[in-house]
Amino acid sequence: MLKTILVAVDGTGTAQGVLQALRWLRVSHDTQVQLVYVRPPIPADSPADVPHPEPDLTPCLAVCQQIVPCDCSIKILTGDPAAEIVAWAAATGAELILIGSRGLTGVERILRQSVSAQVVADAPCAVLVVHG
């Protein structure tokens, strides 16, 4: 039985598809599911009065709570998405990371830096990549 699952969310429709993958897993009441959102760092030269909007993750949390019979929470990190997800998985002892894929292939994957590919390469645990 899985104890800690990280679900990488970006606040878009892709996140909803990733959350649906929780239906395929054996999740108990003791499992902890953390929705992990990584915001980009605020540039040092950015004016202090300029807002930096974040997506509303409340709908993602509601879907998670409908799907699994355990505690769901949100963790917001700042930095490089792949590096932060991998580091948080290591810090929390996660046994599984769920992450979406934009479907990048070949050169496009290299040029646009596939977060899911980097997480798969560096993760300290199993990773389930959800396409579409």
C-alpha cells in the first residue's frame, strides 16, 4: 500500500487528467496525497508592486478528495519544476510521483525541457506519467 503520493499539478486541465490516475491506484485511509505546484521564481529585477498570479488549486483539491479516501493537501514550491518535485519527493519519502506529459517528442522535448522526462530521470521513487 502506498503511504505518500505526490501529484504534480499546474493548475490547468492537464492536472485533472493526472488526478484521475489516482483511481487506478490502491490508496488507503493512511495514504497521504500531496498536490505539488511549483511556481517560477520571481526575477530579482521585478517590481514589488507587480502581482504574480497563481492558479486556483481548489478545484484540483476537491477532485482529489472525491477520488481518494485519504487526506489530500497542497504544497506550493518555488523554483525549477523538475528539480523541486524531485527534491520534495526525496524530502517527504514519497513512494510515487504522478505527473502529466505534454506529449513532446524528439527535438521539441529537448528544446522545451520536458519536466516529466527530467522527473523520471532524477526521481528517488516510482513515477507514473499520464499522457493527454
